[in-house]
Amino acid sequence: MRIEITEQELVVRLALWQKILGLMRDIHLARSQIVAAELVQDPLREAMRAGIKVGLRIPWLYFVARTIRLDQAFVVRRRVPALGLSVENAGALRRVLVSSPEAEQLVSRLQRP
């Protein structure tokens, strides 16, 4: 999985196995759709509390899944902080949580004008 940020958009590019097992596609968000970005230290806890999910779920280890309502997407793993995004005008999607060792730097990049 790779996270790419440009002036116009943020793209989460999933590996083929993540797409297949997680029942997801790459996530494309225009920067204007991102309302807030935050660092989440324990993303697995947040993913586990999100209700019923569809996709790859290994509790307390790894999630590549979306909620049944398709309003939240998770690509998170244990002991890796995550980039948490609140989005609007992206269809049903309202929240994206993506683990990355560079999560703190990604958050600071997104918070800059």
C-alpha cells in the first residue's frame, strides 16, 4: 500500500491482495474533500469499534475493510500509527483510516495550506 499526496489529491494505492481480500478499490480523494487530518496512535481500536465491516478482518492485528454502510474505510495494522481523514462530498465515505510509519509527516503535510 502506498499513500500519494499532490496539491490536488490524496490517493491510497492498495496492493492487489488488499483489493481482493479487502473488497476495496484504491481510494482517491480531492484535497478539497478532506475536512480534517489527524494522527491516530491506536487505529485498530478505532476500527474494531466501528461496527459491522466487510473485507479482511483479523481482530487486533490487521484490517482492510469498509463498514457495511460504506461510510468508513480502514487499512490499519497493529502497532503502526494511522492517518485519520474526515471527508465530505465523497459519496457515502465520511472517514478513512490508513496505517503508515510516516503518518505523522502525512498529517502535517495535509494540515498545511
